[in-house]
Amino acid sequence: MSEQINNREYRKQVIKQVISELHEGKSVEEVKKKFEDAFAGVSATEISEAEQALISEGLPITEVQRLCDVHSAVFKGSIEEIHRETDPAKIPGHPVNVLMLENRKIEDIIEHKVKPFIHESAAGAADNLREGLEELSKINVHYSKKENLLFPYMEKYGITAPPKVMWGVDDEIRDDLKMLISDLSYGVLNDELKSGIESLITRIGEMIFKEENIMIPMLLDTITEDEWKKAADDSKEIGHMIDFVPVWKPDTKYKEEIREEAAEPGSITLPTGVFKKEELVAMLNTLPFDITFVGSDDTVKYFSQSSERIFPRTKTIIGRNVSNCHPPASVHIVEGIVEDLKSGKKDHEDFWIKMGDRYVYIRYFAVRDNDGRFLGVVEVTQDIKSIQEITGEKRLVTE
């Protein structure tokens, strides 16, 4: 039996069987006992492999997602921590440190601003709970960083099931939060709402456990310090739940990773991605508006060729002074706009005119580098008539 227990494939099969039996309706206690009888500990990576194996064999992601909280309770206490000489959780500004501090913030909000009011009978309990849940809804920032900064690295290294399952649960938590806040806005706190809030708190706690005992160990075993640094640098685009996050400066310098696509002939490498030339051209021409770029020397450098073009452009204008591209009656206006943008007096200028059935929105923007140096002007022109006619909502996810 010991040979079997030490066999990685056998251990994976046991985990798969545990999850499958939960899916078939067995009780948590039944499965937990069977699991604990088989072996005392299991790594986060093996849990991930088991989930991915189940999904590849046909179990829908939504089913694994539905079981997520249940099987995390089964595995809780059985996951072996990996002890490191340097614990990233204790390095100020490291993404792991920030994520765990935010989890403590989430727990603090729940403990002090939600739980005390669930069973309160006073008239203001519903309002107090709503305020607490509104503060808790900042959890969206925490989940967004996880989903947009860390999940891509998991997927890059072939860890695909946990991100899909966790993201699905994140969305359910977001939806439940939004619904409960809306229901509490009526000022009434009934047993159904109390039960819903308690269930939400449990799910959030289970997600904290999964992040810290399954996701983080997998990431620490997989991604490089360079990748952690990039995740830390990019996190400012999304924000944080905590008030102050220091800049993490690892001892070793890192350089930007150039993905394999950049090595292909004709590739154009930008700070946020890589294009083949034909991809970049086609994308710019697909945008539902016209773009014209005038360089710092006041000559036309580029224009897109959108099918929705409003003003005619020909290739002969490339290299032409922008003043010569406009009729004499309006050239002084164009020159004034360019001068205001160039000098820094303005960052943009907008105009809108009616042209037959079209309502044309024309915008000029100063283009500057990171040091504020003027590089040119971009003109964006769009027919906004159809946009103005939009009413109501059309969501990506429909019920």
C-alpha cells in the first residue's frame, strides 16, 4: 500500500475519485474520510492536475466550479506548505505580500462591518449591512488583479483548470454581493437575506483559502522572479484594496521578456504586445473610426484606411505639411489647434458637425512620450449618430 501512496499517478487518481464522488452526491464527510484514509497530505499542484484531468475527460468547468467550495473544505488541512528561505509573503510590495494583506483586509471588513449586523434586530441593521457589503465590494479589485495578472502566468505554464474554476467562483461572489446590496437598499433584513450573507461570507473565506493554499504555492513553484516583478509593476493599472503598497525592488534586475512571436520576420514589438505587420495594419483599419497622425514637424505621417472613412485621404498626403491639407478659410484654425497642443496649452480639442445623415465627432490629441516631450498630433474622426441612439443595456453575459 505504501508503494501506491507514494506513486504520484495513484495519488492523482484518488483525488479525481474524491471530486467525482462529490459530484455524484456523496456527503462531504464520507469523501473526506476516504481521502484522509488514503494519505495525509497532497500538494496544490496535484489538486490542479486532478481538476484538469476531470475537465479534459468531459466534466464541465461549471461542475468543477460548483464543487469548488466543497472540495476545498475536503482538502483544507491536508495541503503541505513548502517552506522557503525567503518567504515572498513577507516581502513588502511583492504580489504575494499584497494579495495576502488584501485578504486580511477582506477578513477585517467581514469581521467588523458585516458579521456584527447580520443578527441585529435594530432598525438600522439593513443599512449598516449594506454599507459593510459596499465596502466589501472593493474585493472586485483584488479579484481583478488575480484574474488579469496571475492567471495569465498559470495558463502560460499549462495550469488551465484552476484559473477557470476560480474566475467562475469570483464572478458568482461578485454577483451575490451586488444582489445583496440591492436587496438591502429597501431597508428590510429578513431571514433569507441573512442566510444569503452568511453563505457569501463562507464562499469568500473558502476563496481566500484557495488563493493562499492552492494558487500561491503553484505560482511560487512555477513563475520566475522576472514575472513576479512584471505582475507587481502592472498592478498599478488595476489598483489595490490596501492604502499603501511600496515598490518592490528585487535584488536582481530583470529585462522585458520578448515572446516567441517577436522573433518572426516582420514582427513589430511594442511595450504591451507583439504584432505581425499585416495584423497591425488590419487592426487599425478595422477600428470604427479614422486615425491620422501628424508628426512633431507638422507633416502627415500616417492615416488608417477604415471602411467607415469620413474625410478622403490619399497616399500623396504622406509627408505633406498639415496646413496644406486644409482649405485656406480654415487653415488658421488648424494651425492654432496644433500650436496649442504642441505648446502644452491644451491636451485635446473636440469638434462635432452634422454631415447629411452623419453626426461627425472630430477629436485632436497631443501625443507625448513618458517624459512629456511632444511627438505629434493624432486626429480621430467618427460618425457617432448610431452611438447617440443607444438606449438601455446589452450585457456580455445574458440571462
